[in-house]
Amino acid sequence: MISLNSKVALILGHPGHELRVFHFLSTYKPRVYILTDGSGNDLESRVHRSVRVIEQAGASLSGVAGKFSDKEIYRIIREGDLAPLYQTIDEIIADMIAHDIDAVAGDSIEGFNPTHDLCRYMINSIVKNYSKRVQKAVPNFEFYLDGPPHICPEKLKEESLWLRLSDEEFERKYEACKNYPEIMVDLEALIAKHGKAMFQVECLWPVKDMNKYSSWTTTEPYYETYGKKKISSGTYQEVITYESHLLPLAKEITNYCPA
């Protein structure tokens, strides 16, 4: 479990993911690592927005912040270019050693976005290799980005870290979300539909299998289905797939051992 005295690393695929666990961010004040700049198709980095959120929460941002553009990370996935991923894993491990990190949390595998899943593959590799380097067991937690924020896998309920926000704490989280106008649109629509109660709970659960590559029960992950629609509309030229792109990367990253 993560204690209030733990030195925590929070590893995210995109800027903005910290909002899902803003109360966790404010409570544990982790060292934050962000793989991409969240630039999407408009090529405009969103890291500066996360900087405000992280500073507001009293956490700290590492030097690994917006290391790749979204365009670049998709190229890496399509081409199976492991070198920059290994370099990033090494950089994060070195920074974690320098800051004497005790526990790690980050994105979950959901099949929603390939960058989110890639981030989790990298987190698991980082935790395995870091644990060996520092010779201690390092708790490894994950949380939903696409799934409901107030639940966790049923069998892990008792072992999960639950943070329940008061109305005042929720208002602070809501204010932080205003740094991301595009997120606010969706958030306000969901609150109008479901109420705010589901957003007043943050759940992080322990990773039990660091060699896990998928979680979905459908024939293909959502990002494949979405990609095929974009191909049909002429927006994309190639679909990123689990079998051809993500799975081979995941296996290599899982077995990565820094020299």
C-alpha cells in the first residue's frame, strides 16, 4: 500500500491524466512523468496546462515531461522503434533513484488509446527494473482513464487505495479541470447526466500481473475499431493494431533489462 510518507512516482501517457487522480496528486504530491505532449492533430503541446495543475497540487514535475509529440509516439508504435522507449525507461529509473521513490502509480491498460496502454507496459518495466536496482519491493498501482473513476476491479476492492473527496475537495478538483477546456466540456456533460458523486471518488488498485498485455473482452480494442472508422473516412492512412503493433512492443518492453 502507499502510505502518506511514501515518495511516489506518477507516470502518465498524456498531460491531463493527472486530473483523474487530482486528489491523489494533492495528497501524495508525487514526482510526475509525462510521456507525450498531448499535441494531437493540432501539434500544440498541452504540457504547460499540466504544469499549472501539478504546481497547484504541490507535486513536482520531472524532466520527462512531454518527451514525445503524439505524432512521434504513434510513429514509434507503428515502426516498433524501441530505442527511444528504452532511453525513456532508463531516464525515469535514474530520476526515481535520485528521488528515492517508494511507490509508483499510472495509466491502466484499457484498449482505449494505444499511448495509454504503452505507458502501462513501460511502467511495469520501470517498476521491475527499478525494484531490482534499489533492492526493495515497490508498490505499483493503476487507475482508469476511460472507465468509471469511482470503481476498480471487483477482486481488488479490498487492496485498492480509495480516496473519497469532500464537496470542498471536489471543488478544488473541478477548478483544476478548468486548465483543460476540452476536458471541462465532457466533465460538465457527465456531471449533468450522472451527478458529481462518481467524480468524488478516486480508486487506484495494485498491479498483480506485470506481464499483462490486454484487458478487453471484445474481439479487438477500441483504438482499432476507431482507427478503422478513420481509415474509412480518409483521416488515417494506417490503423494501429494490438496484434501487429502493441503486442510485439509490449513483449520486448516487458523483457527489457538495462545494461
